Amino acid sequence: MKIIKDPVHGDVEVGEAALVLLDSPPLQRLRHVRQLGFAHLVYPGANHTRFEHCLGTMHLASLLCRHLGLDRRDADLVTVAALLHDIGHGPFSHVSEAFMVEMLGKGHQEVEGLLHEERTATLIARCGLDPDEVAAVINGHHRYAGIIHGDLDVDRMDYLLRDAHYTGVPYGIVDAARLIRSTVLTETRIALDQGGINAAESLLIARTLMRPVVYYHHVSRIATSMFHLALLSHIEGGEDAVDDLMGMDDAALFTRLLASPDPTARTLARRLYGRDLYKRAVYVGRGQVNAASVQSLTTVAESRRIAAAIAAEAGVEEETVLVDIPPFPSEMSMEVRVRDRDALVGLEQVSPLLATLNETRREQWRLGIYTLPDQRGEVERAAIEILHIKKPTQQYRLPI
């Protein structure tokens, strides 16, 4: 066993199985992948990495395994899966996820190939585990998957606490100890005991409040959109394969973009490096757009097609217009065991807050059009015309 000091959880115990994998190349790469992408351009302290987060997730998973009374082999399975659950992330974490999904056909949770690489597979076998079963826990296809793959999992507990700590934003506070004590194991899955409903509501409130302030802050979205165009321009130049780029860490990929033979990629990378960012020309909620139609435009390819149309209408260069249309947020939920009847019901049936929180998340959604500061007016008019954006109605609520 090894003890690692962590600023969020204090002493983190690394058990024998996890210790075998601690220095493996896929995990050590995460020391050089920022947890929050470009959030450090908003919050200078947000330089923490996926490696720290994986250690924290493993720590909480270990505590939960102890609470659930799992045997040694199953506890090793869960803690190893928690430690490795983010090795599939590309550079800058979720910033590069769209490229992985659209161009490689897989997201960061699909880690089977990485776990079957010879050295990693050998280390997993030394732990007495099967790479396919570890992958099943990570990607949500196992009885224990809910421990690290659900709306109230240890992954979310750690990243909310960790992201709040490093950004200084006080909204990510979660009662992880109470949630762990309230977690139960049913015949088929992980669920929540009725006594943990208040702690669960607190976590879901934290997720809701952190979305616009940290995870979808407009400066982060602008930087992400600039990075997307830089990466797309570099890829279209045919210099590197997408899967090779997605296997890099942040510094390696950024260095590659700064030296790209494509001028658009170079220019955007240099602007990002110097925090010389585009500005908002349009930033609207779902009430000002046709929600059904814009949700078909969330891919990188569709965003560029719309950007080209807006640029042509505005009479500006195509690479100076960025279109950011995030998917609508998914519904939050969780199964709860009602103590009196020993039955499982949806959290929404026992928590009046859940419907409000899900509606708040939908209202937090924003469509953004970004451009150079001196051409915001032309781009705004063109975007309103192309996307049929409605003028906002008079309202007195505080902006989300």
C-alpha cells in the first residue's frame, strides 16, 4: 500500500492492485492532460489534471467498496476501473471529445483497446483481473458500473469537489461521505437509500450551478471553439492521423498546432497561447432559436457549415466565425430504494427538486457565435438571418 497526499481528500490509500497500475503509461499520460480544458483562461488555478482526478475517484470508490462489503477481488475490480476510467480522454479532456466521437467513432469511456495494449493488459492480469471486465465497469455495462458511471457516482463526487477547489468557485461542495453511506447494492445495480436523498439533491444542485459558471463558461466555450477550428484545419491539411493526435497530451498537441503547416491552425493556436480570444457576437438561449432544428447542428462539421454561411452573409473571412451549438443537457436521475417498501423508484418520484433542476439545466443552454471584436455587428446580423434567431423578450430575471 502507498499513501498519497491529496489537497481535496487528504491521505489517499493506493491498494496493491491499483499500485501495480499507478506508473503505467496510459495513466501517467494523464498528468499532462488538464481536467478542465481551457477553464484556466478564466480561473488561473484550474491547472489540475486528469491524473489527480483519477486518484480521487479511486479513493472514493475504495471507500464505497468498503461500505458495500465487496470481497477483495470485486473491490480490486472497482478501484482499478476507477483509477483507469479516464485514460481514454484526448488532449484537453472534453475539449477534444467531439473529434473522437465524430472522426474515430468512440468516446473517452470506450477504453477496451487501451486496456488490451500489451503492457497494460499484463499489469491488469497481474492484479488477477480481466481487461474486458474492467472496461465493462468503465463504460457502464457491469453490475458495479453505477459506482463510477451514473448521475451520483464517485467520478462526479470527486470532480465537483476538485473543480470547486481549484477554480475557487464555491458551488461544487458535495457531501461525499453521506452519499457513500447511503449507497446500496441491489440484485442488479447500484442505488441510493432513501436516507441519502438530501445529499443527492445537494450534488445535483452543485452540478447545476457549476455548469454555467465553470463547465460552460462563455470564455471556455470560445477557447474550445477556436481550438476545434485549429485542430480541424490541421487535420484537413493531412499532416497527422486523428487517432495519433488524440493519443497526445496537451503540450504535445498544442506544440503541433503552433508549428502546423496550415496557417489557420497556427494563427488560432497562437491566439489561444496569448489569450487573444474571439468575442461573442450572439449568445442566446433555447427560447430564441428553433430548438429542434439547432440540435441537428451540434457536430463539428455542421458547425463549420453554418459558420461558412454566416461568414459569407456577413462578408468576412470564414475562419473568423465560430459556431458553438452544444447538445441539450441530459436529464439527471437516480434510482432510490424506498425503505418502507424495499422498492426501487426514480429519484424524481421522491424529490420535488429534480424536475426544477432539469428545467434549470435546459434554461442554462446557450448557442454562441464568436468572431473578431471589430466585426461583431456584421456577424450578429448574419447569424440572426441564417439561424432565424428571435429577439429576446423583456425580462427581469438575473442572467444564468
